Amino acid sequence: MKVLFVIIACFGFIIGSTNTEVLYAQNYDTIKDSLKVQFNGDASIEVGSPFVGLEFHHSSPLAQRISFYYPVANSIDLSNDYWTRDQNFSMMLGLKIGEDTKEWIGLEPFAYTLTPYEVNFQESDERKQVKVKYQFSKDSPVFIATYEIKNLDSETRTFEFYTDIEASLKTSHTYATKDMAWSEFRDQGSALFINFDEPETQNAQLFSVNAGLSPHAYSSLSSLDSLPAADVWWDEADWNLENQTISKENPQTPAFKYLYRKNLAPGESMKIIQIVGAAKEGEGYELAEKLPSTFQKEIKEYEEQILKTMSEKTFETGDPVLDHSVLWSHGILQANQHYIDGSIQPMPCPAQYNFYFTHDVLLTDLAAINFDLPRVKRDLEFIINHANTDYVIPHAYYWKDLGYLTEFAPPDNWNHFWFVITAGSYLRHSGDEDFAKKLYPYLEKSVEDFQQHKQDDIIYSYRPDWWDIAWNFGPRSYTTILATKALREFIFISSVIGENEQNLKEWEENANQLQKGLNEKLWSEDQQYLINYFEDGSLDSHYYIGSLLGSHYNLLDEERKKKLVDTAGDKIYDPKIGVYTVYPMDFHNLIDYLKLNGNEAGDPYYYINGGIWPHGNAWYALALMESGQNNEALSFIRNIMTVKGAMDSPNGQPAMYEYRVSKKDDPAVYGKIDKPQFTWAAGWYLYSLYNVYGVKENEWNIRFEPYLPADQEQVSFMLTAGGKDLRVDISGKGNQVQSIHFDGKQEYSTVLPYNLNQDLEKIEIRKGILSAPLVTKLNAILQHVEFDEVNHNMNIKIKSFEGHQVVAVIDTPWPVEEVSINGSSNKIDWSIAKNEDVYKLQIEFNQKYNTDELSVDFKK
């Protein structure tokens, strides 16, 4: 297998250049070239736009699935079984040169060049070169297939090229087959129109129009009598096209079939361009007339929309492997959006999912909060706009049969947790209190719902961990972790917007009790891990990835954080491909006990049953960071979570995937990747990168704990805070922050104030020997910090609510003389310890008012 990972050296530009954004905007071609990956080996591929998604397997240029999202989510898919969907093509290509035997194109793997929004296949032999390219439009519900065949022979030959795209539809969600339709042909563009008088498809009209070489013949009659299809459904008789359409009175199984013919001199090519799409009833006629003259412009607009996003949302480490995957991730986040019910919304991947899943959106938005607040706000608005009248948020939203259907999140559904957590983070980064007030009734309902299953200071749930299968009610670490975090986020939101102030102290005590319950009842000294129990009270001895969030959300002491990640490294970590969802992989033996729906968890080492998922990898990396292992975390991110890391691993390919097979004793499938362009993977990669380089959050603020590996002296990235985009530059050496400047003015806190100066554009952090005191940790809102260099005095304004237990940490080059709160040193505990050349001052007190002023006097 030949692999070429393409990274253009000039992509990164000079880190710290004030002209970086301008350079990017003027050099889309440079970004595109640096983004491309070339691959020659067995791979699955998904690529698409908000209107169409294509799925390929085994590096074939023949699509297994074509997903249309407009007017509703209908798909072309001849497979009978999800687990064997790679064995059925939904299209076929054929070639005949002169009097030679006809050959079928694409039954063997092609080499290809890939971006998140386009794929180019290429293969050749001594007689011909075949190129197949799939592109997409920004605003039209089509994909554009370009077939280019070049004569490499030494003589002029007649080339015949045959294309067949089957056009029977499977409906959204119900997945009912609709294989009866009628068709029309129009000379302009040699366009075929296939009409479904089927309300379940919203009476969709498929169309195919030629914008390159005109076909010699056409037909809209399928080679199939009906669906589902056999693995092989084509034969040479299919080439005998007789310009046939299907009458409205006698509907039949439809297809788009064309035969092209051209004499090619040596070195000459024939170029076929097919624009294929889906539209509302009768709408395809106008699109087919317009697109031959506009499709090139629309392709470019779609590409530039994605490249522009990459140019604006920079994260530059200087490491081409890491930086390439930053671009790739932003490409995925832009491309993996689908039309649904009149708007464009995030979806998990280009072709395989035709649902809106709240969970997928919220998990991804935890990363997007760092660089795209408008996206997050749109997502949160969509969620509450699809809640019911009791303020219960949706779990999923999709077209089914004759209309759109909402599944609402039941009380133990993890969407409630992630909704509150994401909303809290959005408020911290945006300061958008008016929107927080709009969200509040829905947040309040989610908090009310998830607390219904609180028993004995832990949360019970039907699902074993982070997925929505299995049914066995018991104490769960994952939901207890998320409930603790979400409740504290809700307290933060309530405090900021002045809601339920009389309840905040009680809620804080409840959150503390949940954290205590997690540690006392779900920490296993025997397993050195956070564990679960089954409904009958027996121990669930599985090691789940969800437990790793207990470290990331700082719910364990330092010793247990270290033990947790060490146990994960021993039990669920495969150094070649990542972290298992669960160990042992035995859910196939627990189908009845867990009330699984057959083999929905997958065979051992597959899917949920021990497969490798991207968020599990991220949670492991984040747990490494929390135990002080930043070098190991960054190495893990680079080797496991990047596109290059995936390519270099067993059965690797260019991908940020949904999951991969972990069966190491079977080389044929070990590391095999499924759904290679997955939104979560992109989001969690970016989230992990922001965290490892030092962007941290607790429930009250954003802070910097900057990290640079020994061989790196600078990193630059865009961060949204205070409701605006800021450029952050981190440079220098050592483990300590030397100084921090806002637009050149020295500040005295690595914890960001809640209300930033709206004119602020740039934050510069220098690592080195500490030169002045810095507030480095705080579990409350930081309003303001002042340091008097003459008198060696620091004043800090802190806001939360009366009775809140505040912990503040200040790093200082000098000893401390006195600490006071609101002018008094009573009822305040503080301690100081020296670590090398730095004193660490920890202060603890209960907030007396909503806003208190902390004062620290340092010894001169």
C-alpha cells in the first residue's frame, strides 16, 4: 500500500505575523493544496455538502450510498444489511475501447486525493487513464460527477463510456423502499427527470443533466426489477440503451443511464460531467436549466466558504501534522451540515446519518465555543425551538413517513447534561446574558429532569455509559459525573443572570454531595477506576471511557486522577489505535441481561462493544493532562487523533472517524475505520488541542495554563472570549508564566475577567521566570485585578453568590504578608508553599456578598 501525506510547507505562514489573516484570505489555493491528502490503499470515504452526501468503500469510485437531504432525507442505497453495506454498489461505470470486451470500472481500488468537501479518484494502465471527481454546490441540492477518460494508446480508438446511477429511494428513518417512479427526458443538457408520486419522499423529483460531452444514448429504466438488489446486478446487456423513459401510467424501477461515445487520438480525452440532484416536485426542471451555466461558480463558492473558515479560525503550532488536522477539522465542521426542514444544521457525517441528533451537536459545540460563537448560538436556538411546551429539549429530529418527528429527551438522557454544560460554556465565552435568559426555562427543566434519578447522592441511569442502547437501571459514574458538572454550570448561569438566587447555596451543596457520592460509592479501590452497578445491585466490572471525564471535570483528587488514567492505560488503551469504549468486550453475551436489541452493540471489538471512538481518545488525552502528563497527551493527540496518525496506523486511511475496529488478533480488520468523516472527531480534536496548549475552563471562568513542548517556542490561535475573537500568542520556555499582556498592557491574571475590554484584540503570554503576582486559578467570576507595584499590593474583585465556597490560587515571586476580604482578615483561610522560585498562595473563604474584594499584601 502506497501512502502519500501531502502537507505544503508554506501553509503555516510565520506564526505571529499580523498579516496572517490577510495572507490566508488571498491564498485559498495554498490552503487547499496543504489540505489535500493522497492515498492509495483500501479505504472508506464520505464526502458531501448540506444537500447531498456520498459514501464509498474499498477506495472504489462507485458510490455505495447517495444521500439527498432536500427536499427531505431520501437515499439511494442497495444494501440489505448495515454491517455489509460495503458490498453493494448503487452505481456502475463501464468502458469499451474499440472492439475490446467491455470492462467494469471501479471494482478494484483507485488511488484518490481527498479533502473534506471533494474527492478525486484516478487509475490508469497502458491503454487509458480514468479520472472520477465528485464535487458539490454551496446552494443547489446536487453533486457534480466528472468522468475523464484519456487515450494512452498509440493509435486513435473509439471509446464508449457507460454510466448507471440507480434511482430507487429509501425513505428517511423508516428506510422504506420506493422503487416505482415515472420519468421524462429533455434535450437541453440531455436531462433525465425521475418523479416519485410518494408522499413519504415528499414527492421528490430526481434529475440528472449533462454539462460536458453529450450522451450517445440514454435510458431511465433500471437493470433491477425491484429492490433489494443482489450483490451483482449489472451485465453487458445494460449497454443497449434505447432512449427509454417510464410513463406516468406505468411506473417502474428507475435509473439514470447514459452511454457516451467518442474517437480519441493518442493523448486525447473525453470529459463527461453529470449534475445529479433531488428537488421538490417540478423544481428540478428549473435547476436543470440553470446549473450547466452556473455549476462551476457554485462549486467554487462552496469550496471558498470552507477555505475562508479555515483562514479565519487559525490554530498554528508549527507542527505540520497537528496544523493540517486543524484545517481538516474545520473543513469537516463546515461540510458536515445538512438541510433539514428549511434550515442547515450540523449532522454527524456526510452520508450515513439523515437525523438531527442533539447529542452530536452539543458535543461538537464544546469545541466550537472556542472559535465560533454564532454557530453555537444557532445550535442552541434550534434545540429550544424544537422543545415541547413543557420545555423538554429534543433528543432527535427527522423526517419520518409523512412529516417531521421529534423524539424528546427522557429524564435520564445525557442530552440534558450536555445542554446545560454547553450553555454554561457559551455564556462564559460570549457574555450573552439576554440569550442565557431565553435558554433558562429549558435549562431549568433539564436540571429538574436529570435529578429525578438521583438516589443516595449518585445518579442512576438505564444506559451503561455514553450511548443510547441497553436498558438496565443502576448507579452510573458517567451520569453522576455529568450531573455534578451540569448542576455547577446551572449555578453559574443562575448567578450571572440573577435567577433562583435563594436556591444557589442549596444547589451547590447538592453538587458537592454528588461529587462526594461519586468518590465514595463509585470509586473502586480494587479496580482503581470509577465503576458502575447493575439493577440487581451487582458490580458492573466493565471499564468504560465515560469515567475518564471524572478527571477532566476535576471531580477526583490528584492521586485518583493519576490512578484513573494509569488504569485506563493498562485496561482500555491500545497504543496503535487508541482507547476502547469498554473492556472487556462481551456485550454480545449480555444481550438479554442488558435488553439489547439483538447485536446492536456489535461483535467483540466492533462499534460499542470495544471499538475505538474519537471522543474516548479525547477523554483519555484530557485525563493525561489532568494528571500532569502534557507531553504524553500531546504525543497521543499527534499519533492517534490526527489524520496522519490515522493513516500511519494498522489498516489506516485519511480519516477523522466515528469508530474503528480494535480486534488486534485479526490483521485484516484491526484498525479498520468506519464513517471516516465524523463531526465529533473534528470537534474533540480541536477541543483537545485547545486544552493541551492551555485553554482551560471551570464553571466560572476561562483561564490559561500555557504549555509548550521542549522543542516548541511558540503557538498562536484564535479564541473567542468576551463575545469577540482574540488572537492568543504563547511563547517562551519553562513551566511558569512570566507575564501576560492584553494589547501590550501588562495584566496580573491568567484567569480571564468575565467582562473583557471590547477593544481587546490580542493576548500575549510569555513563559519564563515569574516577574509579578498572577491569579492562576479561581472558582468564581473574576471582575477585575489590580497590582500596585510600589506597595506590592494586589486587589481582586470576585463575584458569585452569598455563601459560595471560593478557592483562589495566586503565583507570586515573593512571600505574603497579609490576606484580607472586604478589608478584614477574619474568616479567611490561606496557605503558601514554595515550589522552586515561585510561591503558590491558596486562599479559601465563603463569599459574603455577591461581589467581594480580596486584597493580598506581599513582602517587599
